[in-house]
Amino acid sequence: MQKFTRHTGKTLPIYRQNIDTDQIIPKQFLKRIERTGYGAYLFYDWRFAADGTPADFILNNTAYGGASILITGANFGCGSSREHAPWSLMDYGFRAIIAPSFADIFFSNAFKNGLLPIALSEEKVSALAERSMLETDHSLTIDLESRTISSDGFVASFEIDEFNRHCLLNGLDDIELTLQHESLIREFETQLPR
């Protein structure tokens, strides 16, 4: 998993509440067995008309190309527990999501895949979304070590539990956490009866 210590990136606002995982990555694209290749289908039903032509949706606006910080509404990631949602966001290029709140399972899945979900007050998220809508080149710096978000004229602190922070700072997913104890696992296995 890619380490996350400090990230500066362009913001992209999709300031809607209750965006569920089927909107993030529609069910018809869940046939792949890899974690990659999902970015092309991110918000597919919002990005494309039924005939496949691009719709008037912010991800199709080239001015926001290269955005890596999503600013969105409350209860982001609600709905099903599909891990494909953070996979598609990361494959598209997002490293962090800022919202007033997140659905619990999505929140957990994001951390397990190296995507940083940041909860800020509705007032702060609204201000960031508005600025991002007005300035297509608006960027933020997220510093995980100091737990701060900053840009010109904006500074905010955010909370994150120490375990998730440790995993992101060190690039540790569940498998890598387990492999840190490989010598103890091998020692235990040698003591098992054959």
C-alpha cells in the first residue's frame, strides 16, 4: 500500500449528500478480480448517458483533470459494503476524500486501501466545496503527520485514530501488518504437529 504522509493536490467538488457505493461504482462493473481498472467506471451513470456519450458532469470537465482530493457531502459511501468503491476512487487518482461524515463500512474500507477519508464540519466542507467550484485549480495540502489541511486562507485540523494513521503513514495494509510478524508465525508453525 502506498504511504500517505503529506499530499498536495487539486480538489474536485461533488457536493451531494448520501452518495452510495452503487453511484460510486455501478454493479455492472464488479466483474473484475483485480483491484485496478475501476477508475474508468467511477460515477459511470453520472458521467455518461445511456448511449455512452459524456454527460454534463464534473468528472468530464477537463479543468478538473488530475484532481486528487474529492470534496463531497455527508454520509459518503453509504449503501452496500463493496470494497470496489475505494478501489475505483483510488484508480481514478483520488488520494483523499473530505466530507462531513462517511458510512462506516466505506470509511473502514478506505483506510484499508490507502485512501484517506477526512471528516470536517459541514461549514468547513461547504466552504471548501464552494471554493473548489469557483476555482477549478484550487488545491489543498493534507499533512497526516500534523493532522492538518491547508490552502491559501484556510487551515483546519482533523481527527484520525492512531491505528489508521500509523497504517497510512507506513503504507501497511492488513497483509503487510501480518507479515510484520512473519518470524513469529514461522516459529509457531514449526511447533505444530505434522
